[in-house]
Amino acid sequence: MAVEQARDQGAGRPFRPQIPASLAYALHAVLASNPAYRWLAAFLERHPRLYRWFTTGERVTKERLFGCRMCGQCALPVTGYACPMTCPKQLRNGPCGGVSPDGACEVDRTLRCVWVTAWDRAESAGHGADLDLLQRPVDNRQWSRSSWVNYWQGRDEGLAVAFTGADPRPAIAAGSARAGR
Ligand code: SF4
């Protein structure tokens, strides 16, 4: 039930991060995966009550700093620490076509598009190339889970990948496409 509640809690609103990008990148270095964090993540997953407390702490912290909605698969390190899940359309690969020339969100013209914010922050910190990465679709089973634990457990592998130009989709023969309908 918690998963559905978190996923369906309504559209996000573009959120302006509360700390400078440079500080956020520095904090990420502190949280970088290492054997101690991997041990902690495994320990927490074996103890559901501790896991819930830890996840609540993560939610409170990241909600205040980044408007986090607890998707469980954190994209912040490659979006200038502007949360793409606060985009009303939850776009994880850049802005929609409706962003206005002055950078306003199409859904709420009083707010700045989160992707414009992401670009400004990533560029200012020398991480503009991160926005060229392709982000895989959200795994809806991870809503309300701790993204820190998921990261330390290695579940973020391939969350954002370089675009090679090759079509990653497997070729589907016409016959098998029909059979799948
Ligand atoms: S865990 Fe998901 S919702 Fe939370 S800040 Fe990261 S990308 Fe945004």
C-alpha cells in the first residue's frame, strides 16, 4: 500500500534545491559507496524496523533539501541535484516541449522548470555533461524505499548510461510481434 500511496500522491511541483550544487556534490562524496556502507545497507535490510527509521530520516532530509518524493532510484547526482521527480510530468530525461523561453514550467508558469534548474546547477559545478546521460525508466516497485540503501547495494548500476547511438532495443521479428498481442 505504501508504494501506491507514494507513487499516487499527486503531481510534483518543481522544487528549488535548498543547498548549492557544489555542496551537494561534496556531500555525495561523503556518501559514496564503500564496504562499510554496503554492510550497513545489508544490515538495515535484515532489520525492517531500523530500515524504516533510516528511510524516514532519508525522506525528511531529502524532502527539505531537494523536494524528494522517495522514488527509491535517486537521479540527483546526474541532474545537478535538482530532483526530476518534482517535474509535474516526472520526466527523467530532460524537459518537455512546453518549457517557456524564460525557463518557466508549462504546468505552472509561476515556477521554474526543474530541468532548467538542473542545467544551471550542473553547468555551474562543471557537471553539465551529466545531462547527456540517458536515464532508465523508474522502477515503480522502488517507491518509498531508501535510495541510499539501494545505491549502496549496487542497484543503481545502469541507472544513467551514456548514449552510444546504438538502438538498445532487441530486434523483434514481425511474427513474434503479432504473437505477443
Ligand atoms: S530519490 Fe527520487 S524522488 Fe528522491 S530526490 Fe532522488 S530522484 Fe528525487
